[in-house]
Amino acid sequence: MAQIFSKKATPGFIYVFEITDPDAPIDDFVHLKVGFAKDVMERLQNWRTQCQPLQFTWVGDWEVSHCRRIEKLLHSELDGLIEYLESTCTSHHDNYKEMDGWESILPMRGMVEKWEKFIEKYPN
């Protein structure tokens, strides 16, 4: 938890990208990448360039005052709700987050707003 609660405010955006693999068989899952960036469209372009053949599509983003902290809190909250997808990207060593269906993304805005209010109330 010490890493989550660093005092440095980093304004930016929490984003959600859909990940598709044109070479994979069709399945019933929607694969999503949740992260943070100062420039969401630049980050999207970086993922598209670095992670061939995977395709990334912008789903949504939210401007926040503590993007690094909120992203870590979101991943902590999502860990009990989602599975990890094995990455086919050779440029990154991370696993991508996988959510089952679009209904999983609907609560994301509420989660972002909740953690932003939490950090404002408890800044240290």
C-alpha cells in the first residue's frame, strides 16, 4: 500500500482501451486495458505501434488529479472481478486485464469518481 499512497499528485487521465487480436478465434469476452496517461490519444497510438498484431480501440477516459494513485486503486479493486489475459505482445511483459462483457465497464466511471473523492478526502 505504500506505493499507492505516495503524496505526489500526478494529473492525467484514466483510460480504457478495447484489445482485439485479429488472429484469435472469436470468443465471448471483451478484452480491456485500463491504465493512465497524460495524453490518452498518444498512449493509444503507442500501444497500437508497439503491440502488433493486437488492435486497440479507445473506449473511454476520465480526467483525474492523481492518475497514478487512482490507476493502482482501480487495479486493486478490479483484481477480484477480472481474469488476466495472456499477452501475445512481445514488446511488453505485462499481462492485459480481461473483463467479461461490456457490462463490466459500466461501473468504471463510478469507481474512478469514488477513488478521486477518497484521495481528496485522505490526501496522505
